[in-house]
Amino acid sequence: MFHENTSAGGLNLVTASTEDGAFQKKGNSARILSPEEAERLAKDKVLVTDFKQAKLEKEAQKNWDLFYKRNSTNFFKDRHWTTREFEELKACREKNSLYSPERCKVFQCDLTKDDLTENIPADSVDVVTLIFVLSAIHPDKMRLVLKNIYQVLKPGKCVLFRDYGLYDHAMLRFKSGSKLGENFYVRQDGTRSYFFTEEFLSQLFKAEGYEQVANEYVQRETVNRKEGLCVPRVFLQGKFRKPLVKTEVLAD
């Protein structure tokens, strides 16, 4: 069951989820902060020192390795939303007669510096997923990731994106002294997280030659009536296509 309403920011879809007490809204409008939340964010202006930021960048891989060692696969629960939100994933698997788990190639790389074409032929990939990936990468290196992916993506095919959005509950929970830059924070364990705006994400992809197919906020509110808690989650979800005709990308 869902409701549709049109606002100044575009079309929003509000859906009642099968998850207990969860409601979802999609659209181009960012979440509106309460006066208390806005005041708290406005006061948080002190940035982590350059020395510590350099140390965090150097130790990024180690901190994430430790994170997954502690949490294994239990941190991200399977909500089965990927095939619901991105039909391309299901279609790609079911329509390809050559699909076989035994034929999948698994390899490790650093998307910010390792050339993907060393493992994947250029212009050969039908779908690329960037699901909670870019937020863990320093904003200065995000364009390197998209440029790397662009090389292996087939013309006319898409990158499917989902990640943390501006004013997500996780962003509002950071204490003073955790801020690395605009919408960029460090957790206590040394892992980092960036919170995307629709405008920033659009500029990021378009700067590397992609065409925007979809780009919207997904706002979810999970209400625990027993505890009287309302947790506002905000994600950014999008599809960005490699053009069929090669376009020139202007350098900064």
C-alpha cells in the first residue's frame, strides 16, 4: 500500500513497509531538521587535526579490516531490498544463460588506485553496484573510483548506487570532535563515513561523464511504540549510466 503526493521538491512516494513500524518516503527533498538538531550541527565546527586525518587515511584499510573481523556479516542485515529497488540485478542474473557461481571472478583491489582493466576487460560489465561503498572513501578520491568503474562498464549500462544521505540518524549521533569535513565524520573505531546530498552525488557522477537516470533521497522512519522512539534513516539512491556515445569530460 502506498500514497503519492507532489511537493515543490518533486514527486514523493510514501510506503508502509512490511517491517514492524517502518515507513518510507522517496523524493528530491532532503530531510528537514528539528530546531534542536539544526542548532547542534551548527555548533559542531571544530575539525579533526590534519595530522590525525592523515593517519586515518593511511590506516583506512586496517580499520575496516578490524571492523569486519569484529562484526563478520552481522552488521548489515539482509532486508532483501536490493532486488526490490534495483530490478537490473535480478534481470541480469536470470536472463544470462552463462550465469554460474563457478564462473564468477573474485579479486581484491583498491578502487582509488588499482586499474580494474587488469582484471576486467574494458566496456564489458552490465551492472556495477556501489552500495555503501563511496561513503567509506575520502571525498577527494571518490572521482577516482568512478573513473575506474567507467572504464569497464558497457556503454548504455548503469551504476546502481545507495549510501548514507544527509541528516541520516547516524550523522546526527556523532559527538563533537568527530568531524573531518563537510558531511564527513570518523567513528570511534577509526572507520569513516560521508553523508551524501543529491546535488553532490549528481555533480560527482556527471564530472566523470555519466548520465543521471535516477537520484533521490530514501527516508525511512522506524517507530518503536513500546519505547517511544522514532529513528529517522536517510539514504541516497541512484542510477547513473555510461553514455552510448562517448562524451568529453572537462578537467578541473
